[in-house]
Amino acid sequence: MRFPKHITVLSIGLVGLLTVPALTLTHPSARGRTTAGGAEKTVSDGVRPTASGQDNRSDPAAHGAPTGRPDRSRHDALDPKAADKGAGPEARRTPTLPSRRPLAERFGENEEAEGAASSASMASYIKYSPGWTQTSPKIYVLFWGDWTATGDPYSVANYLTRFYQGVGGSGWNNIQTQYGYNCGSGAIGCANGVRIQNNTNQFKGYAYDNSYLPARPTIAQMEAEAQKAANYWGDRSVNAQYVIALSKGHRDQKSIDRGWCAWHNYTWSSGSPISFTSMPYLPDMGTTCGANKVNAGAAGLLDGVSILAGHEYAESETDPFMNTWMDPDLNENSDKCLQWQYSGYFRNAAFTSGTFAVQPNWSNYHLQTTGNGCQFWG
Ligand SMILES: [Zn+2]
């Protein structure tokens, strides 16, 4: 395939074959970490964002526990292990793909609220509906617009790249391993299904697209860009996550209209649904979208970038096509734990690729066992 000439090739990930072991444990930390086979990045020149900007901020454990939490009372005492016992081999059918409804309709029925304090229930479980999850995510980032020092004065490209390089295999991402697909309709755990792994090396590559970027790209334009990315990398698997990052001064119209910092959804490419994220240039939004939520001064200017990148990444894992793991109010896992209103709520997470501000993520297991479903480490 010929590459579109307006895309500069910098790094292309090789897609390895994945094996999915049968899993029976439910506690997130009970899983061994596995690595997707054969995945390795290649870099064609020296312009690749480097790890030189790595920070060594305070230990995550040094930060206080979330305070001022909403009521944590539980509705019931469902056991995530027991919830899946009825799922036999017949339940291991291929999940259904989403219907081809217009994106606008899907937005209306399953909205994101990444810009506002979440009022999501702290007492309700997220439940499985038959649909896919990303058990071995493969992350591709397309930097759209001007990503020179002029268009990226805060080195977001470097920071985002390092975040995605390290998120797989992190303790922060280990919470996700209690979820998966073929878990049984209505299940709150996935003991007998195919669970999310926590592989290292999930970042499969990035590229720059310096074609014209509108100040306020529409949903259709964001979809088209995600399709361009899918055409470029050629990965239309369930596990593919395409992140469309916008350079300084650019924010998609949907985010503006809804007051969102970022969002994820899916679109279609050659007959396959592809999961993608819209990532506006968040330093433009300042503290509204997380700047200095954890780290003071210049060190925290990009706190919101990793908080939102992690949020959309985790939701794309558990709900890539907007039809599975949600609570009764249609909140996805990360929606329940994006509590902007609490000071001291966010923390630094140490990845192999650096230290990044993150939000906690929703854990059915911890809701049941500790009463607190929002956890930083699995
Ligand atoms: Zn969300």
C-alpha cells in the first residue's frame, strides 16, 4: 500500500499474533502479565519523541487517599466470581459487532462528560453486555496539524508518546484485567470469559499528518481522520485504538459543544468498526482539563493530558464500540472515577516510561470487597 504523501512516516509497529489464554481468576492482581508476541517498534529516524523529559516526581503512595468520597454503600453483595459460573462453552460465541447507526445517534444515547465533575454512582457495578473489549490493545497515535515547536509548545507529543509506551503492563492498568468479553450478559466479573490482559508494548506507532486541520474539526472530520489512520496502519482489529491528537489551537466541535476535554467512539473502515479517541490540545484548556491537578508549576502543565489519555484509553479497552461494560446510568468505567471536584484526588503513576498524572479507574472487585470502586492500582 502506498502511504498518503501528507503523512510523514516516523514509526510503524509490527503487529504480532496474539494468544488468549484461558483465565479463571478474578482479582486483577492475580493475573500474570503477558506480552503480545512479536510486537516491536521500528523507528526510521531520530525525530522520535524521547524519554529525555522523564520526570521523577513523588511516589504515588505519598499522595493521600481520595477524600470527600460520595456514599459508598453497596446495593448488594454480588460475587464477581460467582456471577460467571453459568457461562459455559455456548457463551463463548463471538460478540456481536455494533450496528451501523449514525454516530450522532450513538452520541445522544451514550454521552461522555469528560469536562465536568462526574456525578456517576459510586455504588453501582458496571455490567457486561455482549460486545467486544480490547484484551490486547494496540495503540496508534496520529498527530494531526502542526506538531513543530510552534504547534506543540508544551511537548505534548513527547508526553503522550511516553504515556502510551508505558501504560501497558502498569499497575494502574492492571485494574482492567477483571473485565473482558464473553463474560455472560449482565455479569460484573469475567471469570469464565476472555479477560483483558495487561501486556507491555501496546504502543504500536505514531505518525504526523500535517494536512489542513480545521480549528474546530467536526465529528465527520474526526471520523475521516480516524479512517485515514486505519488506512495508514491497516489495523482494523478489535484491539486497535487510534488516537487523533490535535495541535495547539485546535479542539473538535463536539468537545466545544459539550464541554468535553476528550472523547472516544468508533467509526467504520472497510466494513470493520475501529475505535478512536479525539484528543484536543489540552494545555489550551488549562486547569479546566486537568492542568496542575497533581503537580504544581511547569511540571504539572500536562497533568490533564495523561489524565484524559488514560481515561479514554481505559474506556476504549472495556467499551471500544460503545455497547458493553457500563453501569445502569450508561457510565463507562473511567467515567465513574473522573471526580474533578476533589482536591488531592488524582495521583502520579510510575510507568516504565515515566511518571504521569492519572485518575483512578472503576473496579467492580474493589467495590465489592472494600466498598470503594475507584482504585489506582490493580
Ligand atoms: Zn469517559
